[in-house]
Amino acid sequence: MEIVNPCYSLYSNLEVMETLKNSKDTKKKYGLRNLATISYETLQYLEDTPCKVQSKPSIATFLKSIEPYKLTSNECLMITNDPPTCALHVQLLVEDSEERFTEQQVNELLDIVKQHFSLEERN
């Protein structure tokens, strides 16, 4: 596993999960037991998050769909990693969402999230 440019790369949970799944041979090859443990525990965590049902095409189309909302790249990443299920959740993920969006826009954003990530209500 190699980080090309740590200052300019943001990875979604899906990309992290895929990278960890593909790096199993590397860990065995170099005998990195601690890395194997951390990778295993991280994969176990990610299997219980929304990235389990996401795909690269669904993320790409989602990002295109939310372009009119002018979200920052960090906000897009947070929404992708932890898709909101209610207006309060949107407020927690999007800075100054009360001033930037109307109630209708927040509901539209939630509908877009449901459409692209087919979310069930999470606890």
C-alpha cells in the first residue's frame, strides 16, 4: 500500500475497504502481524457501515447529482462516508447548512442520498 501524495488525496470508506481487501497478500509476504490485525479490525468496522452497499459508479453519479448544492469536497466526502438520513444529520455534516439551504433543498438532498445509496433507516 502506497500513498502517492498525502496532502492531496482524500479516500472514501469504500476506497479504504477495497484497498485493505486487496492488500492481504502484502501483509503475509512481509510478515507484518500488527498491520494484519489493524487491517482486519478496520475491515470488520467498514463492513458495518454504508460503504458495504456502495460502489464507485454510485458514488460518481451521486457526486454529479449534488453539484448544484455547491458542497465542499470535505462535505461531499463526509456525506458519502456517512450518508444522512434526516435533516439534523445534514446539519451535522454540512457547515452552516441552515444559512446555505432551505428546508426544501435539505429534503431534496436527502432524497438524492436515498436514491443513490438506497439507505435503510439506521439506528
